[in-house]
Amino acid sequence: MTTIILLAYLFIVAFGYWLKYLNLSHLKIHGHAVPPEFESVIDPQLLGKISDYTVENSRFGFIESIFDTIVLLLFLFGGLLTAYDRWIATLTDSFLWKGVLFALLLTVVETALGIPFSLYRNFRIENKYGFNTMTLTLWFTDLLKGLAIGAVLGTVTVLGALSIVLWSPGLWWFWVWLFFLCFSVFMMYISPVLIEPLFFKFEPLTVEGLEERIKMLMEKAGLKVSRVFQVDASRRSRHSNAYFTGIGKVKRIVLFDTLLQQMSQEEVLAVLAHEVGHWKKKHVLKRIVMTEVMAFAGLFMAYYLVQGDLLPGLLGISGGLSFYAKVLVLGFLLSIILFPVTPLFSWLSRRDEHASDRFAVELTGTAEAMASALVKLSKENLSNLHPHPLYAAFYYSHPPVVERIRRIKKG
């Protein structure tokens, strides 16, 4: 069985590499053609830059993926998991703190291994194509903040979950699921006011008249927001975005300052109308429900599978593993089992994006603003205009931009 699992994982990795190869080959054949929707804004030189950016990111991602795969296989199949698990057991006798150390030290090691890749991506690739605006000091500060926040939140969640395991040995899977659900809702409340401001400076909109137009649009949609902010995203990158954050009375709209610099007010309103569509069509709620149903099933399965030595045996590990290590093994196995449904989840996401595009057109009363906003977003972010259909089917959470624009204009 160990050999079958290893081969299944290697097949998934190889299949992903094949899809990336298809995508790059497709770009090489069709990447010289400017789609009609972009003829007025993209010239052959810029199109070549888009292709180069896509190729360089893909090749670098391929190298990073190979490294991650080797590390993961060595850890799970090369004996490192057993050694690590036994070493953690020597640090403390507490079931709770063993779990905290097991999770946090792995997170620190994973972050450390990813540092060279993050540095190269930000200060080599993103610099080369004019996106990165971060200093090395800011990058390092963000890294430390992220680690500190992750350590605090990780400690709280692990201690909470493991305390429930001790408190209710026969029904912990249900109570842990409920704990994670409540904690997720709690984070939706505190993240906009406590965590996000640690990374971004939030301030009132500086574009005259835009906040009033946004609030009128929200009222038209029957949605109330507490505040509309712009953030200094340009301190880190020239990529642009806009999003809703929070829940209930702390729900707010956040606009990147880069987006405000690149778009007209009508285009900004169209982008926000699209985001409103996700709320009004209950896409966010449906996504949460689907996630929680899967988490419920996963924890119920975990309750039975972590008992005994079935999971270690599947990886050829003798001598047993701790509760925490078994949960880690189960997560790895679930990633293999769920891979075939990846295109289904991607399709559901793309379907929701099309629905939100239609909502945005209906709410703003114009298709042109949404279409032109997508053109600018693609141009400014150097988005691939010619993804391979199969690659997009598996990995794209949003429809390819040319397809989106054509659907919007057709109505």
C-alpha cells in the first residue's frame, strides 16, 4: 500500500507538471496574438512582456514545486517524520504542549525553507517586471509579523482543539469542528480591526466624491458597509485589487491605492459591484457551508483513522506515531484523495465569478465599465491572455479574462 500511495502522489505531481507544460506550450503558439478586446491597450511589445512574465513565473514555480516535493517525500517516506515525532516527545510530557510544539516548529521550518524562494520571487522576478516596491526591511518586518501572528493564533487553535480531545475523547471530532467554526467567525470580526492594520495603513478615500458614489451603490444593492478605506498597497507592490472584509457591523470595503490610480470611478464601482454580487448571490455563505461540511466529514473520519496504527502503516512506518503526526499523515492522504475533484471546485468558483459579473452589469447598468476594468486589471497585472483550456479548467478560480469580457459584452 505504501508503494501505491507514493505512486499516486507522484502521478498527481507529474500531472500538474504536464498541465504547466501544456499551458506554456499553448502560450508559445498563441501568445503573439492580441485578442480583439485588448487591441486598443496592448501592443506587441507589452504582449511579449506578458508572455515573458508568465513563463518566468511558471518556470520558477516548477523549481519551487520540485524542491517542496522532495522535502515532503523525505519527511513522510524517508524517516524524518518518525524522528521528528520522537524528538518532540522528549521536550515535554504535556499532551497539549507537545501538539503546539509539533505544529509550530514545523511551521517555522516550512517558512524558513520558503525564504529563498520568496526573496527571489519578490526581488528578482517582481522587480524585473516593475511590480515590487518593497524594501528588504519591509519584507523582513512582514515576515516577522506573520510568524508572530501565526504563532499566537496557532497556539490558541492547537491548545483549544487538543483540550477538547482530552475533555471529550469519544466526541471530540464534533466539538473540535464546532470550535474551529466559531474561531473562524471570530477571526472575521477581529481581522479587519486588529490584524490587517498591522500590515497596511487604512485611511479614508482620497478620490473626491468616490465614497459617496460607493455608498449609493451599496444602498442600491441593499447592502450596508461600515466604512470605505484605501490601503497603501503600493508600499509593497504595484499589483491592484479590491475586496470586502469583515462581517456584520465591521464589514468594510477596502481599495488598493494602486487600483484607484489605474481606474476611473466608473470602473472602480464596477469592480465593487462584482464583489457585492458574491455577497448578494450568497457565494461566500455557500463556500463557507461547503468548507464546513467537508471539515465535518474530515474530522469524523479522523476520529476513527487516528486510532491504532493504520495511518503510519500506510506510509510504511513501524513503531507508531503520535496523535499529531497521524493527523498530519491523514492530511497528506486527503490531499491525494481530493485531487480528482479539483476541477469541480474550480468550475464552481468560475461559475460564481460569471454570476457576479452579470450582477455587476445589472447593478451599474453598464457592461462597458466592467469590461474595461477587467482589461486594465489584466494589463496592469500582466495576466496571461492565452491559458490552455485544460490548465484553466483545473487551476483557474476565475474564468480566463478574455472569456469573461466576451460574456459580459454579450449580456
